Amino acid sequence: MTVSVLGSGSRGNCTFIRTDEVRLLIDAGMGHRELSRRLESIGEDPEGVDAILVTHEHTDHSGALRTLVKDFSLKAYLSSGTIAALKTDEYEMNGSEIIPILPDVPFTVGDAEVRAFRVPHDAAEPVAFTINVTGLKITQLTDVGWLSETVAGQLRESDVLILESNHDLEMLRSGPYPWNLKQRLMSRHGHLSNTAVAQFIRDQYDGRARHLVLAHLSSTNNHPEIAKQEAMRAIRFRGLNPGQLYITNQDVPSPPIWL
């Protein structure tokens, strides 16, 4: 199995997963042409994508969906709330299919068992995803305001954990955003801070992931080294084996993780 975060941040999000049987995208938030270019840069054929898992309707996660279902024949899996928010009944299809999913009800895509779970975020019916293939578990959780025990429980036993570390609290508070946007980002329906990620590692993380990927970093209110150092301090506090700790990039794909 191969995992590569093709891009993560406010300008577009997409993660590629390849198994023996299927090629999946989690989200499609960058332009069709740019998405194709990034897939090709890691040696993948854009026309070979079988399915897209969409977390919620915000443009940086769903912006390319309309074009992809028109240009390719694939299946897109969305919660009913996301389907309604995106008005997918108005999309032009080319053999593609929009499939509604229910949180906490697993479904299969080829050899992958996929489970969506509810997350607190300011969208219609936002979800995150876990993907299990032959005993390996990949979990991606971004665009989440806080980590309740229920949400944190979904992250346990992950071999690859892709986790939002959106902002440094002090950078955000003193930064250029208007106060109402700062409040939104820091709210329980906003985005996780570096501090929240560190608290998760200290208090709730099971330490199992061989690959911990920090994603959706703000280019204005965060810095990769700050996010990495805060996470590493929490890992050392727990005395955990850090495994491989990666920071995603908004502009270039992360190196593929091989499992």
C-alpha cells in the first residue's frame, strides 16, 4: 500500500492511497490540472483513480469534484449533508456515481474497508476517514475543532495517522486575520492548533503509528518547524518511539509512504 499527501492547506487538499486493487483520493480540493500534475509527479496516472472520499463541502476539499466526475468514470463517497451542500444532483456525470455514506457504517472499495466518522467542524455533515487493508490502518483527520474522546478513539491502532496541526496559537492571535476569523479557527468547530495536537499526544495517543503526518498547516499562522517541535516535545514527554514524523506541504506532494 502507498500513501502520499498530494497537498494540504487552505489552497487545496488531497491524499492519494494505492492498494493492490484500488486507487483512492481523500478529498479533491485543488484544480483538476494541478491534481493531475501532482499524481503524475509520483508516478500515478490520473485516469486510474477509482474513487474519491470527500470529507466535507468546503472548496479546498471538494473543488475539483464536479470536474472529476464529469471527465472520469469513478465513484465518489459523500455524507448526505455534503451531497446536499454541494448540490451534486446538478453535476454532469460521465459514468461516475455519487454514493451517499453513513458515518460509522463501514463500506468496501475493492480490498479497502472504509469507515467515515463524524467530526466537529463548521460544515453541513463533515466526516473523516479510516481505511483498513489487510490489517493495516490509515486514518486522516483534518478540519476538526477539537479531539473528543469519541474522535480520538477513531485514531487508535493507526499505522499511518495524518493529523491536522493547523496553527500556532500565538501566531494566530497576533497575526493579520480579522478577529471573527481568529475566533472561528480557535473554536470547537474550527481547526486544531499545534498545542491541541501536543495535548492529544500527551493524553490520548496510543503511540502505535509508524508514520505520523502533520497536515493542513496554515501558511500565515504556523511554521513547519514550530509544529514539528511541539509534537516532538509531546512524544518525548510520553517516552514514545517517534517513528517517522512528516510535515506536509501545500505546494508539493509528500514522499510516498510504503506499507
